[in-house]
Amino acid sequence: MKEILKNISIFSEFNTHEISVIEKICSLKKFNKDDMMEENEKELKIISKGRIIGELNLPESIEKKYTEYLPGDFFGQLSLFGYKSRFDTYYAAENSELIFIKEKDLTALTGENSSLALKLLSHLISRTIQHLNRSSKFLADIVQWGENASRRVITDDLTDVYNRSFLEDAVENFFHISKSNNKPLSLFMMDIDNFRVINEKFGQDKGNIILKEVVLIIKELISSHGILARYGGDEFSILLPETDLKKAKEMGEQIRKAVEDLDLTKHLPDKDIPVSISIGISSFPETATELEDFKAKADLSLYQAKESGRNKVACIE
């Protein structure tokens, strides 16, 4: 199974240890040409060899629509990843091999090894967009999650971090996973202080450079342990799986101090304009036990940080 996984594009960047962990939740099934695929269980199906056809059953007066899945593509019902079944019928166009991962096993992996699960989900999203680009003329009309993905890029063009739409989906999914597995989860809402002054005095180009510098330092600090997203303008957010309130506060302070210490004189000739960041924190279950309250507490905490003088980390408990 390890060698099979290594030869699938989704897993090409995974190391030997990561492959060994993922292998435990995989099963291999073979299908002969024209064999039908049953869609009676929530599971992910990844093509290892061969070619799978998905067909949508339409009235006789309408031309039948279909798409094909090649090695490295995947399909199946997977609510964790936002999917409903795309087609009514799937069948093997030639002798094929598929890797099966049950949703419950992927959910368990998310709770046990969030960084690995996040890496896998990111690769699945990337592959999804490739498939959408390949067959978007048809999929744009029938794919619920894929329809949204085909209209938006999941990363922010300027900063190359996730965008707000992706982050909001991730917050909802990870919150429910954390709640079901009794794992902590933290959320940061962050705002760069005095950013409007920088834009007004030095122009948007300089402001964009500052945004990129701040993003770089945050990415270094959170490494692969969090999901960083740009909400718009100078507002950012970080979702931190398996991070309790104490650790979140420590990380928030590290980010605040690192931004405060950034040497931006090469970009901002006027040293009288400091660059700092205000951070609001919400943590499950310490500050919120329901999703809407979890998101609202992060916003309210950010507001408190700004109102109390900026360049601060705040948390309304």
C-alpha cells in the first residue's frame, strides 16, 4: 500500500512517516471494466489506476452529461470536505484500482493528527480545483461545493494565504470535529494598527509590502500548526487546531511582539509611524462552547484589544 500511495500525486509530498499513518486508514479495491461503483457510504475514493466515469441521469430529452476521473483524482460523499455525490452513476471505463478512505477514519485522523489531516485536506482541495478547471463547463452547473470553488481561488492573491471563504469553511468543520472529539480549538482575529495612515501617507503599494512582511513573520511563527487567512484589507485570522487558551495567548503574544519588532524602515522612511498588530482570541471550550459564540468572541476580543490602546492581545472569557 505504501508504494501505491507514493505513486499517487496527492501524496507525492508526504514523507515516509506520514504515508505510514495515512496507510492505516486506506483500503484498496479493484474494479473490472464496466463495474459499477456503489455510493451507499460516506467515503473518499482516490483513483490509483485506470479511469472512472461519472454520469448524471437526466430526462431522455436532455443530453446525458458525464465526466471522467483519472489517476490522482477523487470522488465520493464526504461531508467533512463539503461534498455531496456529484453524479448518479459511477463505473469503471477500464480495469481500475481505487483507494478508499471512510469519512469516519478521516475525521478521526483530524482529531488525532491535525497537522497531517490539514496537509491532506489542502492537497485534496488543490486536486479538486485542477479537476474543476478540466471539466468546469459541466461541473459549474451540478457541483455544489465545486461550484463555489470554481468561482473563487482559495488563497488571497496578494499575500498567498487562505482567503476568508476557505477559513470560514474550515472554522465550521474544525469546530464540529473539536467538539465531537473533545479537543481544544482556538481562533485569532487580527488587525494591523494604523494601517490606514500608512496607506494614506505612502500609498497602497507600500501598504501591500507591509502586509506581505507581516504575513511572512506570522507564517514563520505558526508553521504548519495553524490556518492563516486574510479576511480583507488589513484584517487576518488564524485557526489553531488542538490549541487551548493558554497556548493561544502565548502564540498571540509572540506574534504581537514579532510584528512590533519588525524592521520596516527600508519600506517606511517615516519612523514616526509604528507598525503593530492587535489580536483577539477565542478558544473552545474555555471561552465558547457553540460555533457562533466561538466566532463572535474572537471579534469582540479584537475590538477590546483595539479599544484598550492597540498593539495588544485580548480575550473575553
